[in-house]
Amino acid sequence: MSEESGTNPTGHTESTRDVLTSVWQSQGDPAATLDDECSPTKVCRNMQGIDFSGFAEGDTDIRDAWRNRLAREGKLSESGQSIRDLVLGSDER
């Protein structure tokens, strides 16, 4: 595999690389196509139309509705622990 024979260390000839390069160039840039089709060009942070009006189901207060839902699902704790206590553990052991 010498340079005189036109092969590189991988054993492929320079013409093979040239052929593949020309094929890839003729197909265009698929990454640009994917970016156009799959990714938004801007981030939308418009929360103007977002609300929790359907969440309450007759309850007037969102907090009460959330508390009632947790109670229905058996997830409401009456221990009075804070989120900090739940994550880090309480000091009383």
C-alpha cells in the first residue's frame, strides 16, 4: 500500500473517495433538510392561552381542586412535611 499505487492507509483508492464525495455532494445536505422539517426556528413561550379552568371541575379554587385530586388518588399526606423534608429527609429520625 504505497502512495504510488494510489491507496491510502485504509486500503481504499483515492478514486473511491472521490466517487463517494461526489455522490454525497449531489444529494445535498440532509442535515439542513432535517433542520427545516423537524426543528422549530424559534422558541414559543406564549402562555397567554394556557389556563387550568378545566382542572377545577366545579371547585372554585385551583389549590382545593389539586388537593381534592391528590386525596382521591391516595397521594395526599396530612403529615405537614414540606417539599424540603420530602427531598432531604426530616430532622426527626
